[in-house]
Amino acid sequence: QVQLVESGGGLVQAGGSLRLSCAASGITFSINVMGWYRQAPGKQRELVATITSGGNTNYKDSMKGRFTISRDNAKNTVYLQMNSLKPEDTAVYYCNGATPNNIYWGQGTQVTVSS
């Protein structure tokens, strides 16, 4: 089992920055890929960015240049640095961890960007 706990969400003005954290516990060595997804009200959950155990990253095109995903393997923690935030970035952000046999989700953290 893997448990994921997000933190770092909040209210920020447009143009501001936030850094989200996702702490993994449990059988963390089995996690191949970790990522961030988001879900805005009335919309489907969408990919924000992923990072492999080897550090390879992937971003949704609209996030490139503004968001940066990183991980600290020693702390079993994944981060999402979000810069130049826009009101349309408002959503619940979820951490995701994929093992060979399962996919795990955190409880989500709310990010609200005011105009």
C-alpha cells in the first residue's frame, strides 16, 4: 500500500506562485511514476505533470514553462512549483503514484487563483 498526502494549496493572486508537496509513505520503492493532476469544478480530471523514478518529466503543453515537477527520493516527496498562476489554474490538485500493479491518489489540495 502507498499513502499520498498533499499540502501547499491555498489562495493566491493571479501572477503569484505556489509550491505543492506530496509526501508518499508505505511501499514507496515500488512507485515508478508520480504525478500531479487537477480537477476544476464541472471538468474532468486532467494531467498536469509526471516524473519517473529516474527523473524524466512530462507536462501538459499548457503547463510548460510555468509549472515544474521535481522529486526528492530521499524524502519520498514530489513537488509542483507553480509560477505565473492564472485564474484558470483554480482546481483541486491531486497527487498520483503508479506502481506496476496499482495507482494511488492523494486526497487533493485546493488551489484558488484570484483575478
